[in-house]
Amino acid sequence: MKNLAIITGAAGGLGKAFTKYLIDEVDEVWAIGRNKEKLNSLKEALGVKIKGYSIDLSDIANLDLIKSELDKEEYTVKYLVNNAGSGRMAPSTDFSAQEISSHINTHSTSMAALCNICISYMKSGSHIINVASQSAFQPVAYINLYAASKAFCCSYSRALNMELKESGIVVTVACPGWIKTDLLQTEMNGYKIKFPHLAEPDDVAAKTIKDAKKGRDISVYSTYVKVMQLFSKFYPHKLIMNIWLKSVKKYME
């Protein structure tokens, strides 16, 4: 029986970091992403254990391919890492209905559906890692779609961990702050966007995996993000949102 890691958004910065850290723990890594060239480059860089799947997770029907592939051989899913995502900073009215649907399906619907598919192929000691964000801790204007979907991810993951506790399957939600990846908008309305306490993908992945192995249901990277988490617990969300609004006002004008 082959041990398997399934990683979505595998060719990007954080996904690639997870892939590098987990590849030696399994027999195969199924790297899921939309960009075939990036997936091929990942295989060239990390070797024959990588099996690339070009799948658009905004269409939940595409997950049938993963289920059919799992049924071809005897697999144990040792790790499922739901890392696929996208997002941009903009007023809510700038998002089309299609973009809203795509965003929610990728971050929430497909994430939960892929968990359900993989649980049947897991055993005690397997791990589900769902990547949320610091934005999950409170509503965040101008990235409200992103933040709301990450709040869903956080709540869903921690509840699922409780459901699966007796099975020995651990579910960990990662809540990092800003990470140095290609997803970050670097400029808006002529201004360079400043991101506080930018983290390296490798550091976030390493911390998340370490926390998952300790059986933790949430992994919060960096002292800065932990402080922000405490603020969200003990300070009114309206206050936190107003501070955020002042910091991004110039980008929106």
C-alpha cells in the first residue's frame, strides 16, 4: 500500500514549500494546480515522486478525477494539504458573480469536498492541513470575500478535527499572516503596497507541519500574528476593521 500526500496549489510558493517538506515522508506526492508548466517544473525540480494533476478546483466536478485515481491502487492518504487559493484587494462591487463563485468554490466548497473524499483513504496518524489566514480571525474590508472564506476554513477545520479525533486523523488549520508569494498584489492605484511582517513560505510550511505532528488543531505562525489573534479575541472587531481601513484607504481612492 502506497503512502500518499495530496497537495493543492502545489506549484506556488507555500504549496511548493509543503511539497519539499513532505516528499520524503511518502511514496508519491499528487501535486494539484492549474498551471501545467509549473507542475512540470515542480516535477523536474523534486523528482519522480511528483505526479502532477492540472485541475481547476473552482469546478467541484473536477474532484471526481482524484476519487477515480485513488480507486486505481491501494493508497493511504498520509497528508492532505488544502492550499489552493487566490484573492485580490478590491471593493466588493468590483467582483463579478463568476469571480465570487470561483473564489468560494476554491477556498471553501472544494476544500471541504476534498477532505471528505480523502478521509476514506486515511488511517490513524494521517493529517489534513487546511491553509486559512490571519484574515480568518475577523472581518476584513476590501478583502472580505477572501477573509470570509478563510473564516469558514478555520471553523470547519477545527470542528472536523473534533469529529475525527477518535479515528486518529488530525486536522490542522494554518493561519499565517502575509507570505512572500506571487499571490500578493505589489501595487495598487500607483502606490506600492506595504505588507507588515512578511513571512517566508518555507518557514510557514515547517511550522505548520511541526504543529500538525504535535496534534494541534490550529497553527499560528509568528509572534505578530499571535498578537493579532489576541486582539481579535479581546478587542471589538469594528475597532480592528477601522484601523485596517485607515491603513488601506489610499489604495482604494
